[in-house]
Amino acid sequence: MSYINGETPKSKLRSAIVAALLAAVIFWAAKAYISGLEPISAERESYRLGTVVRLTVWGEDKTALDHALDDSMAEITRLESLFSVNIADSDISKINANSGQFVEVSPETKEVLALAVKNAAMTHGAFDPTIGPVVKLWGIGTKNARVPSDSEINAARALVDYRKVSIHDKGGRTYVAVGKGQSLDLGGIAKGWIADRIAALLKERGVKSAIVDLGGNIYALGESPRGREWKLGLRHPQKPRGEYFAAVDVADTSVVTSGAYERYFEKDGVRYHHILDPSTGRPAQSDLISVSVISKKSADADALCTALFVMGLDRSAAFLKRHLDIQAALVKGGNNAVFITPDLKGCFKLTDGTMALEVLK
Ligand code: ADP
Ligand code: MG
């Protein structure tokens, strides 16, 4: 018997085994290569800033993603310890405890305060970071929530005035003072400002896709891991959490929604919510039930959301006409009409068929 190439039955079997092994190795290598191209995700969720904070990132290197997330969480904790009115030695608590005097603050506190004052001026005080005395008086969202008397409301309201915030730089340090009796509350802007910070931190670490969600205050970093725009839902004001009335397609943009449903208490059949009108010292009697602002800067989106809610539909429409760089979606109570700014047309999709859409002129 002769065998071509000198192969014997034994060596034939051997080469068949080698070929099979080789095929298996190539198959696994190819699979590993393909899955290497598919982004890995990592997530952290934690109760911070008085709400649920969820950070999700996508990339190729799991260890790098984990480090970026741990550092982001640590940064949130650090910033909360500067801005929170519930932490006794925060910059903001120190300013409040020493009203009428200058207090040295960190560069971050200076930055967020300067932005808060800018937004207050722009909205003629519909957003006002010196709302502290009114927030404290009503105690909405705390166990001390109550309906104060008219004289208490008037006394607290008289203290609200962002024009009395002084920011002073000297010798490379910053000092801040509020008027005697005034107190700051950054609840309407801090989450947005921190979201911008965390997005910048993640970008610095090379993260190209991330969702920074600070209690619904969202920054969508880069594009989605599939290389498309993110589709973000706008929370439905009358349905349970997780239900949306519309979606927007965005990249590297923040979406913030404010509504009266977020935090409130009820007394004698009346609902008192946490967005306060600085001009009345009471929960804003708005004809709007939800306001979303879509902006490259989450701090502005956060502050403006609160302001537009306080202003109501007509004043908001007039304001948005003067500020064409601001994109917003406003939901009016009663007939549930949705009003959007003209530039949103291309990326906004109404998903609740019972609502009517109108584009603001
Ligand atoms: P949320 O915190 O639910 O996202 P907002 O961004 O609208 O809602 O902020 C509401 C918080 O901001 C309140 O809990 C209070 O601390 C503060 N606040 C309420 N009314 C105003 C206002 N007119 N201007 C500035 N801050 C406000
Ligand atoms: Mg806000």
C-alpha cells in the first residue's frame, strides 16, 4: 500500500486533529476580536445630592471605565460637601451662617454661584439662588413641611434678592457675602453644574459615550455606543416614573426636566410643590406642568427649567423668543398642549398621542 505524501492512517488522523484545533483557535480568536470591538459598559448607582445618581459609561477598557466611575462618584461627593445646605461646614452653609459678612469659598463655589446669579439676572429673578429663607419656611420634601402664615411668607420673601450676592476676588482667593438674613439654596442649579463637571471629567479620561443622570438631570456625553445620537425620553408629568411623553435625539447635550410632581405635600386638598415663586414666596402657580430645557450646558438647563416653570407659558414664550439659543419643551396643564422652540423641530418626537404639539413662533 502506498500513501501519497507519505501519510499513514495515523499521521492522517494527527493532521486532522491539528486542523480541527487550528480552526477552533481561529474561531475563538476571531470571536474575541469581534467582541473586543463591541463596547463594554460599566455603571454606578448611588443616593447622592438628595436623589438617585446613575452614571453609565461605555468603552473598551473595563479597568479604565471603573476608575473613571469611581473618580466621578468621589467628585460628586466632594462637590456636594461644598454646595449642600444640609452639610454644616459646606461653603454654602458657611455663607448662610455668616450672612452680612464675607466668607472665603472654593473656586467651584464661586463658579456655580456666578452662574446662578447670571441666570437669576437673565430671568429677572424667576430663578433666584437666594430663595433659601422661603425654601426653609415651607420645608417641602422634609418632615417639617407646612403651610406658613401670610406674615411669615412676606418676611421670608422680602429677603430674596440675588442682587445682594457679592463675589469678591482678592489675592487669588474668593470671598462671598449675602445680605443680612439672606440664605442661598442651590437646589435649582447644583445638579446641572455637577453634571457638566462629571461630563468634563469623563471626557478627560477618554470616555466617548456616557449618560450622567443626576436624578433626572441628564447629560448625554458624546454619541451612543452604536455611534448614533442618544434618544432621551422626557418624563411624563402625569404618569409614573419611567414613562415619557416625548423623545429627543441629541449628542453631547444635557436634557433637564422640572415639574410640580417631583416633590410636594398636600394639605386640605391643596398640593404644595417645591418650585417656588420668588415674587410671591409660595409654590409657583404655573399653568405649566412640565418644562424641559435642552442645552449644551446642564447648569443653564437646570436653572432655566426652574425659571420657565415659575414664569408660566406666556412669559416663557416671550423669554424664549428673546433667547433663541435656548431650546425648550413646555407642557401646559389642562389641555396637555406641548410647546417647543422652533430649533427643536428636527430632533423632537412626541410619543404621547393624546398630547397636541405646537411650535413656538
Ligand atoms: P429638581 O430639584 O426637582 O430637579 P428644580 O431644578 O426645579 O427641581 O429645583 C427645585 C429646587 O430648587 C427646590 O427644591 C429648591 O431647593 C430650589 N428652588 C425652588 N424654587 C426656586 C427658584 N424660584 N429659584 C431658584 N431655586 C429654587
Ligand atoms: Mg432646576
